[in-house]
Amino acid sequence: MTTMTIAKAINEGLRATLSNNPRTLLMGEDIGPLGGVYRVTDGLIGEFGADRVVDTPLAESGIIGTAIGLALSGYRPVCEIQFDGFVFPGFNQITTQLAKMHSRSNGNLTVPVVIRIPYGGGIGSIEHHSESPEALFAHTAGLRIITPSNPHDAYWMIQQAVDCLDPVIVFEPKRRYWLKGDVDTDTPGHSADPFKAHVLREGSDATVVAYGPLVPVALAAASAAAEDGHSVEVIDLRSISPIDFDTITASVRKTGRLIVAHEAPTFGGIGGEIAARVSERAFHSLEAPVIRVGGFHMPYPVAKVEEDYLPDIDRILEALDRAFAY
Amino acid sequence: MGATHLPSTEFDGTEADDQLEAQAEAVLGDPAVPMVQLLGPDGTLGTDPVFSEYAARLDAGKLRGFYADMAKIRRFDVEATALQRQGQLALWVPLTGQEAAQIGSGRASQPQDYIFPTYREHGVALTRNVDLAELLRQFRGVSNGGWNPKDTNFHLYTLVLAAQTPHAVGYAMGIQRDQKLAAAEAGAGGAAAGSAKPNAAVMVYFGDGASSEGDVHESMVFAASYNAPVVFFCQNNHWAISVPTAVQTRIPLSNRAKGYGFPGIRVDGNDVIAVHAVTEWALERAREGKSPVLIEAFTYRVGAHTTADDPTKYRGSDEEAQWRAKDPLERLEKYLRAEGLADDAFFEQVKADGDELAAYVRRTIHDLGTPDIRTAFANTYAEAHPLVAEELAWFEEYSAGFADEAEADEAHTDGAVRR
């Protein structure tokens, strides 16, 4: 068991996958000598060379497109997109090509491409550097989307993504890159399945589902609610596509109330999908409507007001209050 | 380096504009733009300082083969168009006029090369031994692919224009790494050099319209940066549906390669001998790791963009007539006859073979299968997926309800003719 940050855990996970498979390679902007703008690939080019840690031209469509070609020729490329808001030049390649290749080849071809995207706000950054576009990708069949919230998951999930035959997007909670935690590098343990949600805190009165950067916020809200006498269960979703509805439904059957929190705008978001499915699966267990806590229907606002935009402990507590009022 | 080394940006108005205009006029559609041509429209074989040597490698059998391929694929094109008109295909994308560009380049490729087509490369498919009936699956609506690219190293058609160009460069980057891995393994195991696989290259097709897509630019940047073994084969057929090439480019497309730092060549796309020579040169160069190459095959889409298109709305028949006079099959036939390399019997046999292919396609189209949506469920992901499993289970239950109804209907309409 070693203590490390999420950024370091991903770095170690990438090192492990590069060591284990000579056909794994990393691609992205500034990931070589600089080690990426967040230093997630720090030191890897020195260890594995420029053919396996590839500083690419500044062109996201080119990065994803060439990664598809590399995957078709038997490689396991891991692409780094520098920031969430810069994935869109590669959106066409991801949605029309990467997601559909296995299907349109009638299963003959697989394209095991991994795309790492640092996402989310709370870092006081400028435009296009704080977005949460996961729902746009979750809506696309053929892709898998996971997001770690702690170093142990970060270490294992990146390796599990590389091992998966399907394309996987790993959304990395950039404001938690420096969050420290214990990592067992010998065994994933309960994190063996990256597509399974984890119950992080058990409770009996309400369930809060969160993922990525909002997991620590949800846990803090549950602690605060406990002081008011409410027992709140917290689920770390971990996988955004597919979603582990079994774990969520089992929890709601027990608690009767569900809050879903994410930084992305609520309209058309993951919270809406979870609300709809849970209402179909556990309608008679619900004591209150499923309540979503998320961003507003606006472009991500300027840094000086992002605190008003981002869900925080109080926003989750307010949603819990509304749920308890039913 | 001082500022004096920078080119001046101080244009003095109209003079500079006029100068640029004159330059543009000089290159646009100007026959003086260098274009490799060996076999002229009149069927006489010319010479070229570089490419005559490549043409000299072609014996009579190969030349007859080129003709047979071109005739076969033209016959196939006619048959597929007819099948669309008869409702057997939803759409067809004719290639007539572009036979030399496709057969010449495809025949220059080797089995170990990997080819990324766009969606009109039926001729290239023929040279890669793809079963032509399988090409029709996509247009019949029974598959989004239709063949296994691993069997022939001929990738699926790509309909999002130019999206396949970065795939080709990535595949070529994979070939580079394969070679290094093989060398490392050979070094470690002391294996004999004779066991090494032959060098491979990638060739990717696109058109004058697609040349405007950003993916072409990004691919060429990547290809140049990593010196990837890839040949960009652009068929400039002069029309992107209804928009002429002049809207896509103000210079010959082959000139664009200069901007990326690798060779670009314009070749007469209706001259199968020149296309073959230039492509062979380019693929050899790529396989040897010398550089990527851009080939612009100057040709013409004689027919419509697709069976849903109406060229009379946007271009004159005189232009089509001019290009028909440069027909790739006629000029090779003239040459073969004049040189005594093929006789009437050969051309009759070619016609008979074409008719046989057409009959095969017509016969086979009904055997292309009826798709089952369960296949789509099965192929959305390579690994098990709970949402897909849940939706499939729902679909099975839902359909089972109709199956009961259908059984009841069948019992009532016993003996009736059913479709």
C-alpha cells in the first residue's frame, strides 16, 4: 500500500501498462519532455522513448484519427486530450469513427483506443478549461466512459481501460489531481470491475450518487447531514457508460430518496438518465422525486463566479432537504 | 536572423493583387501544370525521364490484365446502377471514368500493403480481391461494412469525408513500430534476417472535395512529422457533387504536398500505365521509409455523383464529351491493338467475362442476407455491456408477443401466398 496523488497514480498506472505490453503507447500534446500540462506523463518518455510516448502535432482530430489507425494495426494507444474543452476538434473522429468501427465491421475489427480527458471546474481557469462534456459521449453507443475519484481507482482504471477491447474515455477529475490516498499496486481488490459503482458510505434515509470531482463533496455533505440526524448513503458511480443501475436501484429501494450530483449542466445530463431509469425500476420505493444537482444551462461561467455554478456541499444539502420535505 | 530575412508583407495594393491573380490564373486548370502522362488519349506511348522505367516493367500480360480489370469494373458499375434503378440497391456510387486511376493504383499495391478507400473505390476493391457482390451490401442496406478488411487489407468504405486519412497515417505509424519491434526481437533472438516480413505501406484514397476537410491537413502534418509510410491518393474527378474543384483549391492539389514537405505528383488519372508507374514509385518510396507521397490523379467522374444526383443541373454535356474523348479504356485498347498485344478474341473474352460478373452480381444480390437487429446488438461493443443486454432482452420479449400473433395469422391464412 502506497500513498500517492491521483496524478501520480495515473502516471504509475500508465508506467505499468507500458511495461506490461510493448504495444501500448501514449499520444498527446506536450506529453513528452514536459510530462503533460498536468505532469501526468512525467518521466515516461525517458523510460519508454519517443516511439511510445509520442508528442503529437497540435491537432486533436489527428490524434484520435491516427490512434484509430494504430489500434487497427494492433496497438493500444492512450491519447491525452489536454483539456475538456479541446476534445471537440476530435469529436467527429470519436463519434463517427471510433464508436462505430466495431459495429460497422460486423464485429471483425476492434479499436481499443483510450482517451484521457482532464475535466471539470474549480481551478479558476479561463474559458474552455473547466467543462464536463461527459453526457455528449455517453449518448454515443460504442464508447465506454469511466471516471476515477481516488488514487487507487485512478491507478487501476487506466490499466483496465487499456485492457478493454472497446474504446474507453477516462474523464480525470483535474481539480482532484493532487488528492492523496492509498493505492494497492498489487491488486485492484474491490476495484476489479471498472464499470461497477461503489457504495462509499452506507445510509438509510437518502442516496447521493456522484462521480469524479464531486465524490468528496458528496461525502462531506453526507457527514454534514449526519449531524442533522439524516443517514445518507453515498455512491461513487465510477462508470458513466455503462451505468451500474443495479447498485443504484438497490440503494434507492433501501433509502427511498435519490440525489444525483454532477458538475455538468443538469439538462440532458447523466442525472436525468439516472432519474428516468430509477423511476422505472424502483417507482414504488421512491418517497420523493429524484433530484438533480448540477451546473446551469449556460456556457461554463467565468472563473470569478464558478463557485455559484459548481455544486457544493450546501447545494447537495438543499437537495436533500427538498427530498426529505416530501 | 534579423527582420530583413522575413518576406515583405507590405503589398502596394493593386499591383500585388494583380500579380497574385496572374499567378492563380497561370495554374488554374492550366495544361502547362506538369502532369505525368505515358499513354496519351490517342493510344500512343510517350516517355518520361523517371516513370518510363516503371512502365517498362509491365509485360503484355499485365497490360491486358489492366484492360480486363477496367472493363470488368465498368461493367460492374453499369450493373450496379441498373440494380439501383430496379430497387435492389438504395443507392449506387458510380465510378465510370475513374477506372484507370483505381486499377492502376490498386494493381501497384502489394498484398502486405493496407488500403483505406473512401466510398467509390470499387476498382481498387477488385484489385484487392474483394468479392464485388459484398461491396453491394452497404448500398443494399444489409450491412454498414460488408467484408472483413483483414482478409484483403482493404478497409471498409468511409462515408464521412476524409475521416479515413488519419486512420491511414496511424496504421502506417503502426507499421513503423512493427518493424522496430521485429528488429528488436530478431536482435534479441539472433533470428535470421530472412524471416523478416516484407516492408509494407499504406495507401489512402480521397477526392478533390474531401481535400478541403481538416482531416486531410492533419493527416499530412502527422505523416510528414513521423515520416510515415503512407501514400495519399487523391482522385481529382473535378466535381464534389455539384461543386467544381476550383472552389476547393486555387492551385493544383498535388502542389499542396510541398507545404507539408513531401513529394506531390499530378498524374493523368485516365492513363493506367502512368498511374501504375507513379503509384509503384510512391509505394516503394514509402515502404523504404523515404517519405510519404501525395498523388493527384487528374480524372473525371463521367457519370453522376450517385444515383440520386443530376449532373445536368450543374455542368454542361460539352465538358463531359471532352472527357469521354480521354477515356481510359479506349486509349489502352488502341495501344494494345496497335502494338499487336491483344486481338479481337481477347476483347470478346473480356466482354464475356464482364457479362459473367454482372450475372454473378445479379444472381448473388438476393443472397446478401437479411440483416437481423440482434447482430447490431451483438456488435455495438466487443465486450459484454449491461445496457445492451437489457435492451436486447426487452426486444426479445417484445418481439415474442408478435410471434404469437404471427402464428395465429398464419393459421388463419393457411395456403395463402406470402411474400
